[in-house]
Amino acid sequence: MTGFRAPPPLVTRSIEHHSFPSMNDISRHIDPGLIDRFAAIVGDKYALRDQQDIAPYLTERRGLWHGRTALVLRPGSVDEVSRIMQLATETGTPVVPQSGNTGLVGAQVPDTSGRQIVLSLSRLNRIREVDVLSNTATVEAGVILQTLQEAADAADRLFPLSLAAQGSCQIGGNLSSNAGGTGVLAYGNARELCLGVEVVLPTGEVFDDLRKLKKDNTGYDLKNLFIGAEGTLGVITAAVLKLFPKPKGREVAFAGLSSPEAALSLLSLAMDHAGAALTAFELIGQRPYDFTLLHAPGVVRPLSGDWPWYVLMQISSGRSAQDARTLIEEVLSAGLEQEIVGDAVIAASIAQGDAFWNFRELLPEAQKPEGASIKHDISVPVAAIPRFIEKAAGAVQSVSPGAREVCFGHMGDGNLHYNISRPIGGDDEAFLGLYHAMNKAVHDVVRSLHGSISAEHGIGQLKRDELIATAPPMAIELMRRVKTAFDPAGIMNPGKVI
């Protein structure tokens, strides 16, 4: 799809793909002598000034925001990050930390002023230690998530954070956005997987809290201020993360169902039978299922028939492969007997299980050929999911008759990606003009069910104004006090979150 832009008034001026501003045009916003001082910290090789080299750091993956900067710094050590931040505070230079640049709310993109510099953590990419006995890994912020997964696997351990972007997203970004993904049901999100952090503060001071302790009641839990803060309080440079014993058996199944209520009943059955062995429970609507069959190359239809709703379920056993198989057969048999499940298939091999998961991960991309879309990353209490889906559908049609609800997500932890595709034959620009009206309609339903407007993607630029307008005033005031305490100069990722 071409011409996709951020919704007004959040739209920013974009940089043309093949026409870059001159260095003179950009650098007038930052003194050239100051640029040289920053560059000297990392060396010219790792101080990107050419706008063609800088361009990949200035837009996020959905193309909603485009920024400007005179400089991208790629430090190779914590000391270099410290010196950069010290100079930034001294000179009042705003800094935008960036890891893998896979975020979906614009938190990692500089604004259009040209005054902000980008601090890329990609060279801080060492796995410092894998401690099998403690079940921990100490890693730097630029380590790619999949690299950590593979290192854990080589040590016969599991790092369970799993995202569609795991081949390119980096640990620093995962922590800064408190990433979720498909493993939250059993293992928790990024916050629950982190035992300690190393953070460079805006002043250049280093907060070293790289501890492996699972119990520690010595005062405030400072690390959790930085996790989910989207780089507004400091720069996460390393972390101690939890590892787990690798499951001895994994079974994956695809089921067809009549309704979200049936899916909720199946979830209850699965939890009763499998308990903690239930490691994923993904809900998929018929529309995103059909989009994936239509637009994703090489996918195979998981079930022979069509159903209004589908569930992708995974059970992992620490005892044996047979135990996992027995558990998933018990769940599906009970579901079929109770007429909760209409049809189901258990993956016949590891490869087929991976294919089922690949189908799930392709859902967002398969929506793109259908035209402009308005996306929501919401959570409600698990028991309220069917009610949300019913009420939200009515809210969507009241804003844009004929718009198409594209609903899928992590039912086991109450998180749905409730995306709306424009009506068939509709105009992309006209539909995107409804962005804020659609957000309000859907988010009003979320709030009526005591849910959250951001379950796992964060706030960034996309939801900043709505957060400020709708969160309890005292919550916003406390967040601002925390921000001021850590970043009195206001240089850390300004314009994001609050």
C-alpha cells in the first residue's frame, strides 16, 4: 500500500525515499562543532552523518512516522554511552535511543526538528554470560532476540519471549517497550523475564543492577521504572534475563470454533487439564484467517473446513513428549465431546507445528494488501473478551459502515490486536481520516470493560495524547514527577509517552 501515513494531528513531515535533505539543511539545527564532539566519542566510522546512511533510522516499520537528524551514534561500550549522555545533558541535546527499530508506536523515531540525535544500541551486542545453574543470561541491549533464543537453546535452556520480529528486534527495545508476544500466558512479558538491568542515566551516570536474585526486598524496585519506559528515563545497556528448562515435549493444535464464547470455554478446559503446561492460546477470527490464505505465499490451510473463529494452542511438557501429546488430546477430546470445538488437528511433526505458528505470525502482514487499516493493541479481562468483540463491532460500524474487523491475538492473557481494514472499494486516505474517531470508539469499549488501550506495543507517539487525556490525572502527575526526577533537562526521548 502506498501513501500510508500517520493519522492527523500526529502526522509528521516525511523524507522522500530518494531525496535526502542536505547536511547543511539538517546541521543548522545542531552546531557542527557539537556534532564533531559527539562523533569523537565513538569515532567517525560509527558516527553516521550522511543522510542516506541515516535514513533507515528515521522511520518505523509501518511507515507512520518519519523524522530528521544530523547524527546517528553507534557506541560500542557502556563508557561511550555514558560520555554521550553526559555531553547531551551538558549541551541540552535531545537523545532518542533506538535498538532494532521494530516498535509500532513511534517511540524510537526522532521528531522532524532535526535537533534530536539517534543513539543506536546495535553494537552493544554481546551475550556476556549464560549461567545454566542460575537459569540466567546476561546480555547487552543490542543482542537480537533470536540470537539469545539460540544461545539459550545451545545451553539446553529456553528463553521464552517470542515475537514476529524476533529475527531483528533487540533486547533493549524489548525491555524498553515491555514486549509481550505469544509466550506471555505461561512465562509473562519482558518485565517478568528480567531480573536486573544496567542503565545509563541522562547525566551519564551508570546504574548497575545486574543481579541474578529472584528475591530482593531492599527498597524500591528501580529496574521496573526503566522497563516499559520507552527510553524516556535512561538508556538500558544490558540486562539479566531468566532462562527456563527446555520442554521435553511440545504439541501444537489448530481448532475451529463457532464463537469467542466457545474459545473462552476451550481456554478454561485447557487450563483445567494442562495447567502451567498450556504455553500459548491464540484466538484468530475468520477474516484474518482468510486474508492469510489469500495473501501469504506458501501457507497451507490448517483445517479443511471454514469456521467463524480459530484457536492455535500449544502445550509444552517438562516431563516427556508423550505427556504433552496426552494432555493436548485430552483437551481437544473434551472440547469435541462438549461441542465446544467443531474441528481440530494436532500437528503431526515439529515442521507442521512450526507451520501452524508461521501462519499465526503472518496475520499482520496479510492484512496489508487489503488497504488502509486502523490498528488497536488492547487488553481486557479474559472473561470479557467475547463481550468486547461484540460491543467493538458495533462501535466500528457506527464510525465506518462496511469497515472490516480483523481480530486476533493472545486470548490467554486478554490481549487482542483489534485491527480495522477499510471497507471494500473504500478510499485509503478517507478511511485514515477516521483514525481518531475509530480509536475513540474502540477504546471507549475497552475502558467500559476496565481494560487497557496499550497491552504490549507501548505508548510512544501514537497513544501519547490519548493517554494524557484519559488516564487518571494523578497517574499522569506521578509519571511526570518520575520523569522530572530522572531527566530534569528533558533530553531523554522527548515527546514520547508523556
